[in-house]
Amino acid sequence: MAMCAEMTDDRIFRNARIDSGGPLVDFCVAGGLFTRISPGLDNDSGCEEIDLGARVVLPAFVESHIHLDKAFLEEREPNLSGTLEDAISITLALKKSVTKQDVMERAERALRMCIRHGATWFRAQVEVDPIVGLKGVEVALSLKEKYAGLADFQLVVFPQEGIEQQPGTEELMREAMRMGGDLVGGIPYNDLDAERHLDIVFGMAEAFGCGLDFHLDFADDPRVRNIDSVAARTVAAGLQGRVAVGHLTSPGAMARDDAARIIEKILEAGISVLPLPATDLFLGGRGEEPPRFRSLAPVKELLGAGVNVAISSNNIRNAFTPSGRGDLLEIGLLLAHALHMSGAAERAVVPGLFTTNAAKALGVEEGYGLRSGCAADFVVLDSVNFDDVLIDQPEKRFVVKGGRIVVENVSETTWREME
């Protein structure tokens, strides 16, 4: 334990429950990293000790696909129809009057909400177009600097309004990448020609030597399958493991054999699939005439085939998603109910969709997790029942970043008995 004596912020977290059947373990933290994880660690150097009281500990929650810059626009104009088309048009109209300060206030409000609920890793979709300009990028970079000790960020330069149908967007995207964007975003279903859209964004990714993150095949129609082209282009570009696709609801409407062929291509391309259940359920199934059907990405089939699947909040209280608290435990339960994964055998895999799988989608799995040498980023849940955290929805008792408790939440109930 000599390492503990050499560092100023060292501590031991005792009595953590990190799995269902194993013993409680202690974490030794030094320099923001886990140095040892084991039952009954010695404390010869006199490190600070924090007793977690046998509570469940999960790795840091990861918001792998989130739009901080559009948060809380529901307060200005709700999407009364609930359609994707109106969500896009309402947000486009509202963007025309936003200021940088406005974007900052809403984005920071959403960010703090997410951190309060355990998320300290983020892949933020930042809109870039001639309407909003580079305001969102400037805000995201400012938040990245301001919250450097509380959150890790990746920024996706995202053309929400399309590229060709908003002339000037491509040049702005390139400037945003030069400013500090990490990935090129794409949304082929909201442009003049999906294949030309893909030509542009794959070309941009090659120019900047980065990965891509798509909004893709967000439809209840099984004929919508731009994923075929994205998968083929990913393999051709040698980008396996560096491409993610959000939504991907159309395979959920396909016949089993068709979906299986799509899944095989996704697996070959090493693409991570990110269902966004709060948005997908709100906007889906809005056809004018019955039968109305809401498709979702076929998560169980994807996981069964070995595809990396992660989930995220996507939007918080805007025209795309009128709800949301930045709480990935809540999003996990929503997905579990919608896809018949809330039973005892299947719900156990759901927390991995916003922890280890989400970290893999971000490409940060090497330094992430409850392992020696990884960043000491974790969430302590106010529960001692590892198997039921999804259905119990316990409070996030402590949110820990770099071995420091950055958020403490206390939930109390007082029974007042009848006389």
C-alpha cells in the first residue's frame, strides 16, 4: 500500500457489492485510478476509508448518445402530434432564435441532471448547420473544459437538418471538426439523397481520421435499410469498431430471416447499435390509420449474435422526447419492459447496456470498468440487492469520478402511523 502514502487524494472504499454471488470487495484508489480491488484490503498507510455498507456498485454510467443542446425545448413548444416529422420541424423553427447563452443554460442543466443520476461519460451529438452555426460546438467545448473533473466527453459533429438540403453545412462540419469534434455524425434519412449523404460523411471521416456516429433507419417500415450501405462502407473503409448507429428501429419490423441477415452484416462491420427507447417509443407507431405498430431495434437478437448494444437517453424533454431525467437506470427499465427483458433471467444484462457496452461503443473500454488500472469512476446504488437494481430503481447514493465523490444523494422516507 505504499502507493496510497505517496498520493494526496488516495482512499479506500470498503464493502462494495460488485456482483450477485461473490464476496464484498474493497477498492484502493490512487491518482484517480483503481490500484487494487479485493476483499479485505490492508490500510497500512492510513488512507481515508469510506464504507459503502454492502451497497451495489456499477461502473460509471455512460450516456452514449445524447443531445444536450436541444434539452428542455419542450418547455417552449411541445410536439402534440408525436411524429418524427413534427419533431424535426418544431426543433428547426426553435433553433432560429436560440442564442449561445440559451444553449449553454439548457445544456448545462441537462448535463448536471445526468451526472446527478450517475453518468460521467458522454458522447454528445452537437448540431451544426447554417441556422445554429457553431454555437452548439462552442458550448460543448466550454462544458467539456468546465466539467473536466466531473465528466469525460466525446463530441459528434451532427447535421440534424441534412447536409445537401442545408447548403453550407458541410463546410461548417469541417470547421467544427477542426475546433475539436471527435466523430462525424450522419442522418441519411433527413437529406436529399441518402447515398450522397453517406458519401460526404464517410469522406469527411477519412479526412479527419475519425469514426462515425449515425442516426439511422428510424422507421417502422421494414423496407428502410440504409444499414446495408453503412455496414458495407464501414468494412470498405476499415472502420470496424469505430461506427455506431442510433435508433435502427426498422429491423424490428422485419421478418426474422431478413433481420438475421442485417444483424450478420452489422456484426461483420463491428458496428455498435444504440437503441434509444424513450425517443423510439414516443415517436414510433404514429401512422394515421390502424394497425399502428412501434418497432424497436431487436436487442435480444443483436446481443445473441454478438453485436455490441448500448442504450442512452438521447433527448431530454423536447419535441423528440417529452420526458427524461438523465437517468439511465430508468431508461434501462423502459427498454426491459418494451422488449420483454424485465424477467429475472434477462434483466441482469440491461445495466451492461449503459455501462460496459456503452463504453465499448465509445471505444474507451480499455480504461473503463471495475478493474485495477482503470479510471476510478463508479456509481454506488442505495441497494444491497444486485439482481434487482433495475426493477427497484434505487437512488444513486454516491457518484464517484476519479476516486472522488462528486455527487451524494440521500432519499429518506418517514412513516407517520395512523393514530
